[in-house]
Amino acid sequence: MNNNEFLVLGAGIQGICIALELAKQGKYVTIIDQDTIPFNRASLRNEGKVHLGIVYMNDPTFATPKLMLKASMEFRKSLERWIGDKSYHLGLSNPFYYLVAKDSFLNPEELEMRYQKMEEIFDDYTSKHADWDYLGTKPSYLTKRVSDEKANELFGDEVVQAAFETAEYSVDTELLKKYLTEALLSNPRISFCPNHHIKNISRNNEMLTVSGFVGNKEFRFEAEQVINATWEGKFALDESFGVAKPKDLLHRLKYRVMVKIDPSLLERPSATMVIGKYGDVVIKKDGTAYLSWYPAGCLGWSTEISPPETWNEVSRGIVSEEKANALSSIFLEEIEKWFPGINKSITYLVDGAPIVAYGKTDVDDSNSKLHDRTNIGLKTYGGNYHSIDTGKLTTAPMFAVESVKSILNRVYS
Ligand SMILES: Cc1cc2nc3c(=O)[nH]c(=O)nc-3n(C[C@H](O)[C@H](O)[C@H](O)COP(=O)(O)OP(=O)(O)OC[C@H]3O[C@@H](n4cnc5c(N)ncnc54)[C@H](O)[C@@H]3O)c2cc1C
């Protein structure tokens, strides 16, 4: 039996940032994960976009874009608490253009009106936070429509009807992994326990018991405070503690294709196609790019409490050569239609991870709940079991700071 004051479950971006913030506040923390290394799942295998909110223009309340904007403005600053000046060196991509697809369910004029409202939200935020920055930059606007000639020149006119320049970037998730893992493993207040597959959480008087398996050997940890940050593993563990499955829980398995690009594309903007089932190209300064094409790359859909075991391999980067080749060719062929030159790329990695969200229908339904990402963050049960829905990479550092504050307030008030 292992006794702990603070036990964090899951060593992705969310669990790591929470452990680092607890340690910064002088607490001793144990963090456990089923994987052999930290940061090896969704936090690594994603697009790395630090959302300014402009992809969520179909949320009529603007609550989701507002939340993303705030989180994006706190992203670097929160990371600075744990990794110092490295937070200024996150390997920013080329900035994004947003491409309005010809069959987008919002047309360019409707989008422009909503982007205008986002500018007001942005101006309001920056006027109230003198020390604001977005990934170390200080953009003077979020989006600006480019001329049709420029849009045509860059993206052709087969599928794109308009384009907006934006201030949005992706960060390099490999760098995030490196910096956060180094900070975690070198922190004398944090113990990392790999290869621990958690199965159950229960109450034992005031204490909580977390149990599961290391290989085929059972383990049990006792803790005063448990923080569940296991992403797609979260809801099954919540249920073992007696927390009901949330309504409309949805897990989608989304693949990415990583390529080395032709040097002629090095100065090209990154691109996100909106609004519907489309894709993204993230151009990185090191001559590589992240590609996604939703119609071919969203290959799993599960409304169960946890996704099928078969998703586990791809989330650790294991994909058959046959599948990798098939996905790579279809991504390159489809994306070439709106990002000319991409088909000269050389694929070097194909993998994917689950996306946890709430909804019954897909993103091409304008009424889908997937356009609302506000039902995320920390919930506390019985005073000392805390469970966090990370929501996005973007929100994780901000949630870590806020969650630790809320937990410590409860413990010490
Ligand atoms: C393809 C794709 C693209 C995305 N693009 C973006 C983007 O551009 N911008 C953005 O903001 N967000 C994006 N996201 C979402 C983002 O990746 C996630 O919100 C974020 O990484 C979740 O972090 P996490 O720490 O909660 O999860 P993870 O990184 O998955 O960490 C959870 C950890 O818990 C462990 N775990 C799970 N269950 C158990 C168990 N039972 N026992 C022990 N350990 C367990 C796992 O091994 C893992 O290490 C994307 C997601 C995907 C899949």
C-alpha cells in the first residue's frame, strides 16, 4: 500500500500541469499512468493549435469562443510557471488561414459578422488584461478577410470560396512533451509511477483507494486527494466511484498524418477549412507539416463509457503499414484540392488519438452539441475526488492553475 496526500491519475498535459502546479505550491504528489512514459497519448498526437476561439463560430452564445480565447491568452503564461522561458520557445507554426469551404454551412459574410464579434471580445479582453499575450505574440486583430485573388492564388477555387488571415498558431507537441516531461521527472516533490493501469476508485472513510494492475500484479494506492485526468479513461473511473456517465458522451478516434513538405511550401500559411467535416494543414518551421482530413481520418465513433480497447494501439503510435499508407494517400489526394503542392510531401508518421466531447451528431450538423465545448473543466465529488475533463490542449494549462487553486482552497479553508 502506498499513501499519498495528492494522487494524480494520468500523465498527459492535464495531469502533468496539475502535478507541477501542486508541487509549485509546496505539495508532494504522486502521478500514475498506464503508459511507460509521460505525454504519450492525445497530448502528443494532436494538431497543437492554441485556439483563439474562431473555429467555434457556430456556438450562438459565443461561450465556447470566449472560453478558448481566455485559455489561449493564459496558455504560455501558465506554462511559464513550470517551464520558465521555454514557454516562449514552443515551436510556433506558420499562422493559420481559415478557408471557407464552398459547402460550409456558414457563408463568408455570416462568418465575417461573427469574426467581427470575436474582435470585440478580444478587444474587451486585452483592455482588461494589461499583461496579456498569445504565445508570446501581441496580435492587433484575430482575423482579416483576404482578397479573392489572394485566396485563389494560395488555395485554388475548386473547394474554397473565401479565406481569412488569422493570428492563430499551433505549437509543437513534441517540444511540449520534452519540456513538460523534463520538468515533471526532475521535480523532487513529484513521483511518477509508469505502467499502472487504473481500474477502480473507491472511498475508505476519509481516504480514497485507487487500484488496478501493473502487468498482472494488483496495486492499491491510498490518497487524501485524488485528481482524475485520464481523458478517455476518465468516465469509466468516475463510474467506478459512483459518478453517472454524462449525457451524450462521445469518443471519436481521429488520425493525423505527419509529412515532410516540399521546400516551396515552407513560407505558406497553415490552413483550417471551415465549417463542417474538413481538415487542416499545419506548416512547421522545421519543414514538416501536420495533416488532417476528417472524412477519411475520423475512424472511430463510440458512445460507450470508454472507447474500445482496439483504439489503444493507435493512441500509442502503433498503426499498421497498410493503414498508414492508405490514410496517407487519401489525405494527400484530398488536401491537394485546396492546398496545392501538398501531394509532393513525404509521409513519416501516421497515428491518432481519441477526442472526448459531447454530442449525438457530427460536426457537419449545425445543431450538433460538438460546437459547444463549455461543459469542461474540474468537478469535485465528496470533497476529495476531483475529476477533470480537459476539453482541449488549449485549456489544459489554465485548468491546471484554476483546479489546483480550487482544490487547495477546499483542503485548507
Ligand atoms: C487528432 C486530434 C487533434 C487535436 N487537436 C487539438 C488542437 O489542435 N488544439 C487543442 O486545443 N486540442 C486538440 N485536441 C485535443 C487535445 O489533444 C486533448 O484535449 C488533450 O491532449 C487532452 O489531454 P489529457 O492530458 O487530458 O489527455 P492525454 O494526453 O490522453 O493523457 C491522459 C493520460 O491518462 C492515461 N490513462 C488513461 N486511462 C488510464 C487508466 N485507466 N489507467 C492509467 N492511465 C490512464 C493515458 O495513458 C494518458 O497518458 C486534439 C485531439 C486529437 C485526438
